[in-house]
Amino acid sequence: MALFQPVSYSLSGKTGGALLVELSCFDQVFFCNSGAEANEGAIKLARRYANTIKKIENGHIVTFDHSFHGRTMATLTATAQEKIQDGFAPLLEGFKYLPYNSEEALTALSQDDACIAVLLEMVQGEGGVIPADPAWVKKLAQLCKDKGILLMVDEVQTGMGRTGTWFAYEQYGIEPDVMTLAKHLGRAFRSALFLQKKK
Ligand SMILES: Cc1ncc(COP(=O)(O)O)c(C=O)c1O
């Protein structure tokens, strides 16, 4: 079931979207204007998934310490950094932060029945360039699959060939449910999108 109707605004959007579907493990594309907006779309998709399919009304999205997901209200709440959130209280409800690359995060997630989605950077760009540990990502992806948690990768920074493959997730042998892209997508133009699986 498509939770968001994919939209193409132009012929170039259509062909670009089709190409990205071909290059990735995703089926559908939703175009927007910035990385923050793409992550907003992913957050809304997760909430709709929780409300309509998982039947969890007050679920939360897990993000990771030192992450960066944007500067809108939802994405700065998703960004687990006090310096980005400072001065913008009250933040949104529905987010929990766990330590990146840690067993503690996997244990917490395995005991968490209200988590609806995980939003993950394959390489954290803020506070140092920190790649996700491949063994940890594999376990995280399996846990998400087992528990019906959406695995959403924020590839605003790492996508479009910047780590040697089209998308960094490919190097981890996983298939996320959602991926956000921006920045290098449009070269000098502000452009962004997120991709989703049909199911
Ligand atoms: C990983 C990541 N996600 C999201 C964003 C937000 O993108 P934008 O500035 O296009 O809103 C950034 C921006 O640097 C980013 O690095």
C-alpha cells in the first residue's frame, strides 16, 4: 500500500525518479525541496505507517546521538544534538535518542515495542566523520525487520555516489524501507526527495 502518493512535477523529475528507482532498492519517489523536507516526509510516512498499519498511535522514532537531520521543527527534534535544539523548546513529541554504533542501542530497541521507525545516517557528518559499523548496521536492520520497525536512511550527505557507491547503504548489504536524498541530487539547485518501498 502506498502511504504517500508519489508525485513528479516535471518530465525531468519523472525520468530522474525512474532512474533512482532503477539504481536503488526502492519503488516510489516523492519530490521535495530540501534535505529537511525530505526527512519531514520520511517522518510523516513513519507516523502514517504506525497509525494505519501498525496501529500504534503514540509510537516514537529512534534517532542517534550526534546525528543531523535538518533545521525544521521535526528534523531538529530528530537531530540528537543540544546545540541544534537549543532555544527552540518545546520540541515535538515522538522521538527517542540512542547511542550510535552501540550494543546498548540494539538492546534498548529489542525491548522497545513503541518504536515505529529508525532514522539513520550511514556516516554521521556532525562531530566528526563517523561511519556506521557494518556489523552493528546488519544487526540493527535485522532487528527492524523482526519487529516491523521502518528502517529509514538519511543519505542527504552520503547519497549520489559520495561514498563510492550510488548510495552508502549498498555497502552494508541491507535494504532500508525509506531513503532521503538532497544536496548532490540537484547540483546547484535546491532539490530533494525520498524513496519508499511499496509494501
Ligand atoms: C545528513 C543530513 N540530513 C539532512 C540535512 C538537511 O538538509 P538541507 O540543508 O537540504 O535541509 C543535512 C544538511 O546538512 C544533512 O547533512
